[in-house]
Amino acid sequence: MLVATEQAYRAVAARDSRFDGCFVLAVRTTGIYCRPSCPARTPKSANAEFFPTTAAAQAAGYRACRRCLPDAVPGSPEWNLRADLAGRAMRLINDGVIERSGVTGLAAQLGYSPRHLTRVLTAELGAGPLGLARAHRAHSARTLIETTALSFTDIAFAAGFASLRQFNDTVREVFAATPTELRSQARRRGGPEAGTTGVIRLRLPFRPPFDAEGLFRFLSDRALSGVEDASPQHHTRALRLPHGTGIVTLRPEPNHISCTLHLTELRDLGTAVSRLRRLLDLDADPVAVADLLSTDPALARSVARTPGIRVPGSVDGAEILIRAIIGQQVSVAAARTTLGRLVTDLGDLLPHPQGSVTRLFPTPAALAEKAADVLSGPRRRIDTIQRVSEALADGSLELHPGRDITELREELERIPGVGPWTAGYVTMRVLGAPDVLLDGDLVLRKGAAVLGLPDSPTGLRERSSAWSPWRSYTGMLLWRAATGG
């Protein structure tokens, strides 16, 4: 957990919503676990027990509170802060790797044996990989129960359960209610209107404050025709998912992000939600970021002017790497033009296009085979795109949220044509690394000069030690200062 037991109890007593998702409170006398901000009466400290994850509470025999819905909160910012095995494993579990590849597949991606992985996760998080995946499945199942009109059989298999019986048993055990009861309760609460088959409407929670305008403008400025349709008020894009494709529309609301998903395979729900949360950095702790960065007098005004700044993430690591290579040392508009040509010539058509969103970003295999025929410009850049596409296509380069930050940077920088800026940008967006400062970026250094900070790479690097572990967020502030946003 990010907090000690004494601090956790104080947060519960204050019903502090900033800690929702960072840990859960379990009450020994009732057998229920809650989010820290649950409005129920605060238990005596002797009856309170704290767990780092809902899976750990479930493994200890507690069931979820029906009043505060402790699984329907932002995730813990700990999984981006932690670069250790447990943090990397949690990012992959949330991406649905266990449902697709089992514990053996998860361990293989992380480079450890299943036995060692289970031992570490149990010690660090209070539950093994199967228990953590079970909690993830339970949340996906509840989401489908409450937001769609699908049959429970369809929901069971879409959420990753092996059988309808396993689905029913897990729902009853975790939520102390049958699927029918959960659906009825959601209707009485006035939850999201049930969607039709393949269409799911969700509310994605975040920790306030949330700089929706700045984040959506960043995505809109870089939106690719055919793949995305975006503005500062919405973001619609195509998704390539493990079992099929999807189109999502995201809109900022005062207390959540409104999300409408069109999926060809409902089994991709959990993965899609996890990737969208990472895209919008919804699990960040903006108060912790602001508290540290505002101690620097040169940043204090920018922090106050931009409450809840976020670092944009990614729904597709390979796409971000190609975009970074093409975008280095050219304007955003020029990069969009070049990338748009790739999408038009090499992107797969969506089976069910919506409006101007008609294609997927090209696969690494397609880029490796044909990018050189489509692209113009410096030969070195074309060769770099071909090299990284071949490496991604044959599996010698893996880009997923479970990668170790240092190892991935070193691996990328060994590829001719991929320098420190590109490697740092990819780790920041694909892995959600919160402590990456692109001190060689010309626009970022211009923003540093505007704020009265050193504008040389060396000077900025020395000054930035005081901003750790939130240097990625500092970079966003500096980019904003440079562009007058």
C-alpha cells in the first residue's frame, strides 16, 4: 500500500476520496470491505483491517460493500509508480493477460517462473495472480450486468469465466448478491442505460481535479484521420484488441469520463477499459503531484493554473513508437500528414466504421512489408521504421505495460535511429512512467525558459531532481508553457 495503517485509518475516518483505489478497508465485525470514502459508520480501529487490493480482501474472506461499490473507483497510482515485478504484473493482469494466456503466459512475459511470480504477488499484494485476475473478472462481470441487457451466460464468458456456475458463484461470493439482484439494484440507482449487444456505456472514475481540457486538446491536436475523430470535448478512436476491434467515444463530465464502447467481442471489455484508463491517466494522484511540484517557485503558478494535469498514455504501444519516430524533429502537423498517409494506405478497414473513424492503425507486419513504399522523406527515418516494425512483428521487441522501464529504454536505444528522446517518450506513454523528463526536447526547453528555469539539457536535468517522482507531469507543464496553453 502507498500509505501506512495509521494514515489509512485517518483517511477512512475523514472519508477522504483521494485514497479510493489506493487500498480497501475491511471490517472484521461485518465481513465487508469498503472504499476509504464509504459513507457508512467508521469502525473502531481494532475492527479495521487494510488490504492493498480488493483481491487480497476477497482472499481473506471479505465481500464487497453494496453501498460504496469499492471496485468502481480509480485504480491505485501505485502500479505506475512501482517499476518492480508486482507493479508490472498488475499492469498486465489489468490488461487481461491471465484470461488470454494464463499464469504461465503472464510469468513468461515478465521473465519469471510462475512459482516465483505467485510467491512475490502473494507477499506484496495479499493474493496470487489467479486471485488478482478473479477480482478483475468480477469487476468486468458486474459492469456488464449493470450496463447491458446481455444474458448472464453471455456475460459469464465475456468476462472470462470458464462456466456459468463459476460466474454465479464468484458474483455471489464477491458481491453477496446474485447477478439478477445486481442488475435490479443498478436500475433502481439510475445507473447507465443498458446498451444493446456490443455497445457498452460506462462511467470511468478519476481522482479530481482532472485537466480534461488540456488532455483532450493534446489528443485532438495529434488525432489521425481515419483512426481518430477528436476535439477538446470528445475523443473517438478505433481500438485493436486481443479478440477483435472496437470504437470508443470518450467525453469529459464533471465527475467522470463518459465512455461508449462498440466491441466486436465482449471478451475485450476488461482490456479495453484498462487501456482507456491508461490513455487518460485516470489512476493518477493529482494532489500528490501538485503538492510536490508547487514547492518549486518557478512551477507553482503553472501548477495552480492547471489543476489535475495528466500525462497522456496509450492504447497501443506499437502505434506510439511509430508515431514517436515520425514525430521527432518535425512539427505536429507534419507528423500527422505522414502518419495519415500510412493509415490510408496500410490501415485495415474496420468491420463496423462509425462516421470518420474507418480504419485501424497499421500493424507492425504491414509496416515492415510496405512502409518503405508509402513513406517519403529522410531515408534514415524510413529505415528506422522498417527495423522497429520488423522487430515488433517477429516478437524480438515487445511493447506492453509489463516491461521494465530501464530494460525497454536500453533495448530501444540499441536500435539504430532510435535515440533517448524517442525511448523516453515511449516509456512515458506506453508504460505510464511518471518520472521521465525529456530534457532534450526543444519545445519543453522553450517552456522551461518561459518559466525562468534552466533551458539547457544539463541544467534542466540538474534542477529536475527535486521534481522526482513526477517529472513526466513537469514535462507536460513545460510543454503547456511553451505553447501558451
